[in-house]
Amino acid sequence: MTAITRICLRHRRLVALLWLILAVAGAATASSTVNRLTHTFATPGTAGHDANLHLLQRFGIDGNEQPTIAVLTLPADESMNTKAGQDIAAKTFDAADRAGHLAVADYANTRDPKLVSPDGRTTWAVFDMPNPDIPSGAGVMGAIEPALKSAAPAGVSVQVTGFEQIQSVGGSAGAGGPGVLVETLIGGVGALAVLLFVYGSAIAIVPLLIAVPSILASLLLVLGLTHITDVSFLVQYLVAVMGLGIAVDYSLLLVTRWREEREAGRSNEEAILAASPTAGRAVVLSGLTVAVGLLSLVILPVPFLRSIGLGGMLIPLVAIASAVTLLPAILAAWGPALDKHRMRKGSTTFSRGWQRWAGHIVRHRWIAGTVGLAIVVGLALPALSMNTGQPRANSLGGNGRPALTLHALESGGVPSAVVFPIQVLTHGGTAAADQARAIAQATPGVYTVLAPATLSFRQGSDSLISVIPTDEGNSSAGTATVARLRTALAGVPGGVEVGGNTAQNVDFNKQVYGNFPLMLAAISLLTFLLLVRAFRSVVLALKAVLVNLVSLGASFGFLVLFWQHGFGSNLVYGVPATGSIRNWIPIVSFAFLFGLSMDYEVFILARMREEYDRSGSTRVAVVSALARTGRLVTCAAVILAISFASLSSAPDVVVEMIATGLGVGIFIDAVVVRTLLVPALVAIMGRWNWWLPDALARLLRIPPQSTTNQQAGAEQPVGA
């Protein structure tokens, strides 16, 4: 590390120029990068995905895409029980073809009485359509309502609803809310406020100067990645928000250590070089653990998750590079001048408050450990009841028109699951389609079956049948309906495929969570080996991994309480209990939080290891490390939490779930786990913290520990 720092100091202008070029290139190509990102959540190779793919190829309809539901209300003097009322509805719904390619199922082509309200004045139709995020489907969904309203006679009311329309708060997907740039700026302002509190001088601007080129360089690398493989649109949010938080955190650690060395009397360059092998090494280790966590997503056989892992992995690696190369150059050029005028006197790298706190923990280590573990386990217990799937449709949209339209349908006896139809594709001709329709209609859990004999639903020997279930796919009853249909339809001549959003989600859960133990084992083992080599201790590394897993449980428990059960989501976001957590959010959150929360573990334990090597005393190591890193870790967590909080301003419940889960998870981890539970456990373990078998040390090529320190640690009790 010292050699790298010397090279960067010697060629500081060249280093700054290279990062400037990367930043400019990243900014210039940002729009192209975003446009190349994909919006698919496909799981190739599963029955549900393949059925939806065949639907797209044969009928031009995306079975995984939730349809639009149009609700037409006739004037008081008209009724669907008359030919005039039926003609009005038929002509109005036919006008939807102006919006683009659609498969329309209404009363006119099905004669299904369940499409008409009990009073006869209201009827509804289902519009299956292409994915609106791909060129062939772009604009179709948004054009349906204007086309219907323009064709509706005077006095006829037409409203549309659907999961796509109601999933964004306010009722229009993609409408409202700040963009990624604004969210990043909000996070940056919040980070600057925290940095000013920490440093009390103009040096607070330095971490942000590191974050900007780091984010833009990451975007540039993501652009390169899009030329190799598809990359999920979620990566753009993570690069902006997580990139800001990580780059600022790593710079915060290095600048704080540089300041500490300056306060010890070193010159500017000496302080930069002294910070390199200590804080610089901790930054590299922290970044690698984050990268390992994200890279573990490639183990899962789901392309969009793999792309998040690959794209996300670039974020900590670029943050490491900027912190260990650009930061020394900036400190060498402007560090002393920026830090010259401070708002408060005295050391800003050592906290007597944290020193006293650490002393209390060491003296009452069993109580502190019990309290910390009780808090984390208590928060983690609700995670055992996590239900994965789409949010309940009737929990979204607030008082937006699409949500109110769905509620009106429900009041007429139509289940909210109408927005999640099960799409059935038959291949045996008309007879097979009729047989499949009859079987589906008789299957428990089915509300009605829509199978128009139109070209949009029948092509050659293939037929599309839309099955409206009584229960949404985020419930056990809803997934059971998919299983019953697959079993019941298995004997239909020509073969039957069962698709739709619920079917694809069922297969996704089996595919992903079936491979989760492998992902967990891989990430835990790699992180354990990294930490053993860094801390020169089996106990510290093992404890770090185990505590991290418990901490992740607390984050999942928060998601369940806040979103699934609605304890806070309605108050903060106006969203009632969603009943479930989107099925891929726990996996993505796990990969990110495992590495991010390990950051703070590394910050604290690396300093404990350093203090133990210096003093030979576990007690001194715990107290000194917290006195130097307690405020640092807390402020770093606040900065990252602010970054994720800015992301939660997006008007999309799924994005809000990710942002709140990550933000609160980071904050709980830093405040409860790293500054209470971890130091208590280290104090309890005493000299066993530093145990490392000789055979493992040789295998990992770890230099032998100092005999003097081992003896000193053995001679002095922890509580002394």
C-alpha cells in the first residue's frame, strides 16, 4: 500500500488527470449507459418463463406483464342487459386497438357474465399486452385509456387500472419523483452535512470530490459491461447511491487517519504515507468484502441477478481505486489548506465519549453482549414469517384513480387477483383449448376463465386462455392455484403450458432459493478466508461472519414489520401493508448488506488488531479502537443511510423497499451490532480473539504473530 501511495504522490498530476478523463467520459456516456440497461426479470429455463416466452413468440403478448383492466360504466338509462348497452361497450373496447398490439377479452367476445356488475351498468375487460419496457410495447399501456375515452359516447365513464398503473405511489408508473441525478444530489447534500459535523472544516468536501469521479467511472465500466452482457436497470440506482455512500465512507476513513497522523506531529506527506498501510489496507479489505458479497450473485441461475452482481461489484472496486490513488493526490495538494480553519478545537479523531462507552462495555461485557444480541435477534424473528411475491395490488396506489378503480371492482365481487391472471397456452387445437378451458373453470381457486375465439387468442393449433384466480400470487392460496392448474391440465392433448406473472414467480423462488445455500456458503467462506488473513485470527473472522448473518436477519425483520405487516409504511409512504416482499429483494439485499455491513466490522476490528499488536492487551484494543472509530463508523453509517434514503424518494414501492431495507439495515448494524455487540463479544473472548493455528497461517501465508504480544495478551486479563 505504501508503495502505491508513493507512486501516486510522485505522479499526482497524472493521477488527477486520469481520473478527470474517466469522470468526463463517464458523464458524456451516462445517457447511453442508461439506455442500454434492461428491464427484464426473466428466469430462462423455467416452465413459467418458457410459457411466457412462447406466448410472446406466438401472440406478441408478454405473459409475465400484468394486463391493463378497463372498467366502463354506462349512463343510468343504459344497461349491459340490453343490446344497446352491449354495443356501446363493444365499440368502446374495440377502440383500444388504436393503442397498439393487444389481446382484448371482454363481454362481447366471451359472453362471460362475470364481466358485468350485478346492477348491469358496469363491465370490465382485460387487455393483455407486450412488455411496455421494450420497443414493441413502448407507449401501448399509456395509450389505452385515451383511445377508450375518445371512443366512449357522452355519459359513458371509462377508467383503467392494473398492477403497472397502481404500483407507483400516485398511480402512474414512472411518473413523479426525482430522477437518479436528483436522488444522488440529495444524498450528497446529506453526506456533506455529516462530514461538516465530523471534520468542522473545509476538508469535508474532499470525500465528495472522490465520490464524483468514482460514480462516473463506475458508470463508464457498466457501459462496457453492457456490451458483454445484459445489465439490469437497477444497477444505475446502485452506482449512483451506493457509489456515493461507499466512496465517501472510504475517503472518510482515510482522511480521518491522515488527520490523526497530522495531529501526532507528522508532515503532510508523512501523514499520507502513514495512513496508507493502516486505513488504506482497511479500505481495500472492506471493498473486497463488498465485492465478494455482490459477486456471489453470479452463482444464482438468474440473468438479471447475475448482472446486478457483476455491475454492483464494480462499485466498491472503483471506490477502492479512487480512495487509494486520487485521495492521496488531493490531500497532498490541498489537504493542509482545507483543514487549516476548524470550527472546533482539539482532536477530531479521538472521542472521549466513545472511550467511556467502550470502557463500560468492557466492564459489563456480558450484559452488553446479551442486550445487543437480544435487540438483533428480536428484530430478526419477524423475518421468519417473510412472504415473498408481488405486493398486494390493493395495498398500492393510495388514493390514485387506478387504485380507486380496482377497489370499485372489488366492491362488485371481482377479486384483486384480476391484475395477476394465470396465462395458459394450449397446443392441441380448438378441442384441446375448449377442454383446457373447462378444466380450468372447474379448478378450485379460479374465479373465471377468459378464452375468446378471436385471432388475438387463437393462432393455428395454439390458444391463449386467461385464467382469473380468486387469490393473488403473493399468497399461498394463489401459488397453490398455479400448482393445481399445472397438474389438472397435464393430460390435455397437444400439451399445455402455464405461464403468467404468478407462475414465473413460483419458478423463480424455486430456482433462486434452491441455490441460496450454495451462495451463502460461498460468500461466507470467501469472506472468512479474507478476514482470517487480514486479522490474523480465526475467532475474529468467524465471529464477524456469524454476527453479520444475524445482523442481516434484523434487516429482513424490519422489511417484514415495515412493509409486509405495514407498521410504518402507510405512515411514511402512504402504502398499507403489502402482504409480501418482492421475491428477489431479500437476495439482492443479502448480497449488498453482507458486504456493506462488513465494512464497519473491518473498520473496527482492523483498528482493534492494530491496537492489540501495539499494546498486547485486549482491553486496550477494544477501548482504543472504539475511541478512534466509534464516531467514524456511526457517521459513515449515517452517510450511507442518507444515500439510500434519497433513493427511497423514487415513486416505486419496489425501489422504496430496497432503499429502506438497505438504509435501516446499515444503520442498525452500525449502531447496535458494531458499537455494542461486537466490542462486547471481543471483550468476552479475551485472548482467544487472537488465536490462529500454525497450519492455517502457513496455508494462507500469514506472517507469524509477535511472541511478545501473545505473551502480553495472555498476562493481562480483559477486564483489567
